[in-house]
Amino acid sequence: EILKSYGDNIKVVRLEKNGGIGVARNACIDNASGDYLFFLSSDDYFSEGFVKKVLEINRNKAFAFTSYKVVDEVGRLKTTFRIPSRMNFTEAKVLSWNQALKNTMFCNYSTVSATIEFWRKHKFDESYRRCEDLEHFLRIFLVEDEPICAIDIDLVNYRAFEGMGTQRVLKEIPAINRRTIVKIRKLLEEKK
């Protein structure tokens, strides 16, 4: 009923089985229309004006990410992840290896905006059921040399609470991240 109230502005995409976040995001990319695509996890939310503000700042249409607030299950502020001033660049630029690794700590994919064209060119690696965002971030900005914008506004609210999906898989994350770093280094070597 809630989705129906939006009319044709929302398209529901149903997958036959759970293939992980990368599969779901790629299905959204394949079915999206319009100029931009933002991904927002089901338990996170944008503050009023987020989309408009990001599009005003990111006039060069690069991949952009922002600072964000971490809130509990009822929306109380726990902390804010701010993009440090040394990394706050609203004009798109290509990152070095060290800049990319430092920025992954701040890049929450619920804060990301990019054009549909960008997403279609840079889909997610569907072999990653978790941590697909780290692989995606490093691959497109180190291997494929895409420019990026980092914007210090905190209009995204990321919910962190006991029992959330990320908490359940914390033990797996270091191994997945090691796999990603090895993959990206190999791609960079092949690129030379």
C-alpha cells in the first residue's frame, strides 16, 4: 500500500533468490531510469534535503560520497563520521592508492550518488555477498581511474544496532578485505 501511494515513481524489483547485496544493486542498476541513482539500505535514512544538496554541490556529476551520522535503532545520534578536511574535495579528482584506502573508511554506500551511466559502466562484483562496496570503491578509483568527490555534509543517517547484519558477519570482514586488496593489487599490476 505504501509503495502504491508513490504511483509510477517507484519500481519494485523482485529477485528469485538472495544472491547478496551486489546482485541486488546490479538488478537495481539494470532497472533504473532517470539521471542519478542513490542506494539506501532499508534501515538507514536520508535527512530532508540530502539529494538536492548533493546534486547542487556535485555539479560535475562524479561519484560522490558524504559524511554521515551513526544513529541507534530509534534515531538517537551515536557519532558522526566526518570526512576530514584534507579529504573534503568537491571538485572531482583521481585518487592515489593511499588516498583511496584512507577514503574507504569514510565511504558508506548509503551516502553515494552517481549517474545511472556511471553505475552501468561500473557494476558490482557479484561474487561478493558482503563487503562488495570496498571492492567496488577500490576497483573503480584505482584500477579504472574514475574521479571522485568527497563532501562534508552529514545528511545521511546510518543505523547501527545490536543484531544488525554487519554485526553478525564482523568475523568474516578481515578475510574478505584481504581478498579484495589482493585482487585490486593484481588488477593494478595487469594495468601497467
